[in-house]
Amino acid sequence: MRPLSEIATNLERSPEGLWTARSISPVSYPETGNDFYFSLEAQSFWFRHRNHCILQAMRKLPPSGAIFDVGGGNGFVAQALQDAGHDVVLVEPGSGAQNAQRRGLRCVVHAAFEDAGFLPHSLPAAGLFDVLEHTAEDRLFLAALVRALAPGGRLYLTVPAGKWLWSREDIADGHYRRYSLSGLTALLSAASLDVEFATCFFGFLPIPLLLRRALPFRLGLVRNDPAPDRVRAQHIAGGLTGRFLDVLAARELRRIDRGRVIRFGTSCLAVARKS
């Protein structure tokens, strides 16, 4: 991997060992979100299954070099990629950068993507894992990222799916939108990316989310931000429920491994290549 100083014009090394931008733009994400999830991710069925789906897709369509995990939060995905043998650079503007360094990530950039000054065609591969929905102008953000991506470089991304599942949780998390699978692939194609694989996942969660989140929100029964204890309980499943979810998740992973498209789910996963 080329040194960061050769591919990013606005970064300097901090005494703590982080690469830091001279200024950091605000992002649409709760200020305390990274620290809250840092204590939860390793126990969370949701974060664990998302990692497995990303790694499965990456095994089938591998990167040609280092992966720049843009908006990578606490580095939970980046750590899994690093453990799988990939070179990873985490790019994160919030407190997640320090959390990722504590997690053992070898290269961490404390900056928003647009503030780092990445040169055109300099990134071998990039990841956007539940990041695009936090951008006000997703087309402009994608265009900037594609400019920085090397020719033939791959972009791996996940986003929340199902506009009909919009709820108070989306607002509290700083989302601007949820996506459909067809809408996401059209967006990637419009950004001069060739979509190599796209699928929904968490195909067993739309009905529970509809009943527990979206319908109460639409009926005006939910007005306050979700309580931390409630969020934590939704992420951690044990006993028979946990084992049942593991069976469903394993079945979903087998479908992704076979390249089969899942049309129904609460998240979308896509791999796209720069022409």
C-alpha cells in the first residue's frame, strides 16, 4: 500500500498515531453514537451477521489492494477485514477513530472523507458500510468517492432497505433515506460503476421491524428517541431466539455464497467496480 502522505493532501500524523485532517466537517450521526455502539457491537447479532455477509461477498469478489473503510465508525467491520488478511485503512470523523485504534486497527484516519484530500484514482478499494444514508446528497458523495477510486477498483457497501420501514430509529440515527435494491443499483450505475453483485439481506427482519418500529411510528405512537436499553435489547438475542436467528442467518449466507439475489430484507449489500 502506498503511504497515506502520497495519496492524501490534507492529512498529518498526530502524536497519538492517527492521521488527522486539518479540519473535520460535521456528519449526520448522533454525537454519542460511536461510543454507545462500541460497547455493543461484539455482542450484537445484527453487527455480526452484517460482517459475515460483507466478508462472504468480498471472498467472491476480492479487492485488488487496500480497502479504505469510509465512515467506518468504531472499526468493527475494518477489524474483521483486517483479521481476514486484508490491508485496511479506516476513515472516520468521529470518536470512532480513537475506538478503532484501541481495537487494534493499524491505520486510522480521523477525518471525514471530503476533508482528507484523497487524490484522484488513488484508492484501490473502498467500503461504505451503512454510511450513504447519512449523506444529504448521496449522488454527489458517490461521485467524489468514485473520483478517488482507482480504475478497476471495487466499492463494497451496505445501506438500510425498505422505504416503508422508515421509523423514529432512522431519524434518531441521522438517516436521510432508506433504499430499494433497484434504486441502489441505479444510483451506482449512474456513478459510473458496474454493479457486479447486489442483494438484500436480513430477509427475516422486515415484518418484525414493521410491527415494532414502522407502524407505531406511522400511527403516532412513538414520539421520543429510542431508549438505549431498548436498542441494546434489540441487538442481543440469546437462548432459542438466538439459535433460531443463527439458523436463518446461515441460510442467508449460503445464498450469498451461491450468488443468489435476495429480494426482501432490511438491508442491501452491493459490490460495484469502477469502469
